[in-house]
Amino acid sequence: MTLNLLTLISVVCLSSITANAAELPEKFIGEWVIKIRTQTKKFPWWHQIKYPVKLEIRSKTSGKFTDQMGGQCNINVFYYDSELDKIVLKYCGGATKAAAAIDPMHLISVKNNKIYGEVRTYKHLFNWEGEKVRKFKK
């Protein structure tokens, strides 16, 4: 029952973000090389959950996600929330290990030419960060 409620809350949140989605700022566009920001004294979720080691964002509807295991997938849909100044995306390369698990979301921001990601389900799991290695024209 709790899992169904959390799933419903996630869908409602993503739906509201979709309705409020704005034009993607230029600062997000580019190819990014990413590394994990290891958190001490926590379960190492980055060993269990796929995160990008390379992320290409070409436009609001075009991108590519390469995970730490070498898997790649095209990102066809992600959302930009102008109030948060963040992109929200879900890993596009498959489902979670367990059917009852909630798909992780990546909340992505850019500050001072660096990209930052926060990986969440119903709670914060871990963070990643990276640098732009190539700029694409919007």
C-alpha cells in the first residue's frame, strides 16, 4: 500500500513538472563527464543504482546517458523545472532490480560550469558531479 502511494506521489510530481516545464537553459546543453561523490557512513547505493559517467544533453528532447557499467540509452523525455532550475530525469536503460522498487530519479543542476546530480527515490541516495567536455549548439 505504501509503495503504491509513493508511486502515485511520484507520478503527480512529475506531471506537475511537465505542466510547468520551461525552455531548457543553454547552460545544460553539452557533453558532461561525471564522477560519483562518495558519501561516507552510508550504504553505497552507487554500486546498485545506475548513474551517468557520461551525459549528453542536446536539447529538451534529445540526450544520451552512459552508465558506470557501459550501458547506453537515449533520453527522449526529461523535464526542466524553472522554479528549481533543475532537470528531472529517470534512467532510461531498464527497470529496477525488483518489481516493487521505485525508479530512481536524477535531479540535475548546473552551477559555475559544473553539473551536479542528486539521485533520489522517496529519499536521497547519493550525489554525482561532472564537468563539461564539449558544448553543443542548441
